[in-house]
Amino acid sequence: MVVVGVGGIGSAALYHLARAGHRVLGLERFHLAHDRGSSHGESRILRLAYFEQPGYVPLAKRALELWHGLERESGERLFLRTGGIDGGEEGSTIFEGARQSCEAHGLQHEVVDGRELRRRYPAMGFPRDHRFVLQSDAGTLHPERCIEAQARMAEAWGAEIRTGVRVRGWGETTGGVRIELDDGETIEAEQIVLCAGAWSPSLVPDEAPPMTVERQVVGWLTPGEPDWYAPEVFPVFNVEVGGGHHYGFPSLHGRGPKVGRFGHLHEEADPDALRREATEADRTLLQGFADLFLRGGGPLGDCIPCMFTHTPDGHFVVDRVDARPVVVACGFSGHGFKFAPALGEALARIVAGDDPGQPFEIFRWARFRDAPAS
């Protein structure tokens, strides 16, 4: 068994496959926990009030259980609970979706307006008439530590990992697959699991659903009121304000609060030629949000890019390709990292020929092919 890509999802797949007793090799083109793809930047939101669709809530709950289990097994602190805020105008997608998910799954939550939010969290200057769902189980993961812990525990269960190895392509054989590396080496395996992130469009079969790779930029502020942004008093957030979907984190790991805008500048990207320097447009967009809505947020410091790989409907692809010896996990559309251990667990089931359970019906490989013509 070979897993291609040992990032957030690939390291989870490797860990759960090894733990299930499979002989498995992970191939990573860079080093572990690198900054070239989609799983870096010191923080990722984990939330249960899932505005995208209530069906994600059980998967998020399972992921949180598995993250805590990995913390116990690895001895690493991976998740910090801060509580979370999701909202916008009355009727907005984020507010209504988060509230519906909480109500559908009986999640403890509270609904407040912007005035009350400002009273509780002095750094938050969101509009007073907007509405927000407060859900106490949300928090932030440290993605680099998560990848390293999953990879280390995978090795402890018998997995092998090779870094600095680029997969040029692969093809089916009578007994499984043959994988060709950039240096000309070939590897034979019974099955291949593709977890290649932004490089997925070049590796998945030709009949894959269409995916686009988008450049995303986040930045850290240098707050004038640092005490307002400590994780004890400043929760993670997703908000629809200022004409966009913005998200953010408290001050962590010795740096100021981190902010981003989902979709950023809607800039399609080539993962092998990603512009890594922040432009004036990148900085202006993030600074403008902070100046309007984060009191005492201060000027932007560091900015870094990553990549979102989108499917047309924003849902993931986690499935076997028909009856072939290839399983894909891709198209995580900017909201997949939090689910990594639950997805890894499901991938191990798929490889074994078992049903991964809910909500994996919406992640089917063939859903776009099977959709009726409009």
C-alpha cells in the first residue's frame, strides 16, 4: 500500500492504515510539515457549529475525539480550545448555517448580537446589529505538530515514510499499481491512496471532478492591545462582514492574532509556481479588515501564502475510484484539515473495502459524473 502525500490528510491516512495492520509506505515530495502546500501556518480552526452543512457535525465530533486520542498517544499538545464565533447579518449563510447545525445536533450554543459580542470581547468590533453563534467546543489545531505526530505514530505502527520523493505518475497493473518516481525508480503496490493536496489534479485519474487551485494568504497582526487577543479571551471566528468571509485566531506561539479572508483575491494558482511573496493587494485586503473590525489589532506583520484546492460544490472527494486499486482524498476546499484523523480512519476502511459511514455519500468520486445534466 502506498500513500502519496504525507501532509494533513496523508499523514492521517498513513497512521490509520498502519494501525489497522496494513503494510504501508508514505511518499512525500518535500519534508514533513513543510510550508509549500496547504497544511502549515501554525493554526487551523476546528469547529462543530458547521455552517457549510449539518452533516459535517458528526465527522467534526469524531475528528475531535481522534485528535485527543492522538495527543494521548503522542504526548503532544495539538488542540487548544478557545470557543468559536460564527456569524454575520441576520439571514447570512454563516450565521444561519451555524445555528442550524447546532440545533440539528443539540450542540451547546448561544446566539448574541454584535453589541453583546463587543461587551464580552473588547477586541471585536463587528457590526452591532449582526448575529453570532457562540459555540464553546471550537478551538485551534497546530497543523505542523499534528502532521509530525501522525507521521511519528504511523512509523511506530510500522509504516515507512520517504521524503524528498516526487511521484511522476502511476498506472494500473494486473496486480495493483506501478508508481513511477521522478528519478526513474518504480514501486509496485496493491493499492495507491492519493492525498496530494494542490498537486492532486495532476495525479488523479482523468475522469476526476474538476478542481481549481487557489492562492490564499493569511497574516499576523501586531496588536496595540495584546491582552485583548490572548487565547483565554479571544475565540476563533468565521464572520461575513465587509463584503466577505473573514476568519481569525487569537495570539498563539508568541505571535499576534492571525487573520484571513476565504477566497482571498480569487487567484488561481499553479502549485509549482506559487507566488510566495505577499503583494500590496494581499496586505491591503487583510489590513483593511483588521482596521475596520478588530479593535487594537495593529499593523500586519508577516504574511504567508498557502493553497486551497476546490471542488465545484465545495465538498471533499474521499472515495475509491470505481472498482480500481486507487483511492483519492482531495479537493478539501479550504475547510478539510480539522477532519484529518476522521478522514484517515475512513480511508483505512475504504482501502479494506468497508463502508466509511456518514457523511461520505456526499464525498463520492462519481457525484459530478452521475449528476443529471442541467
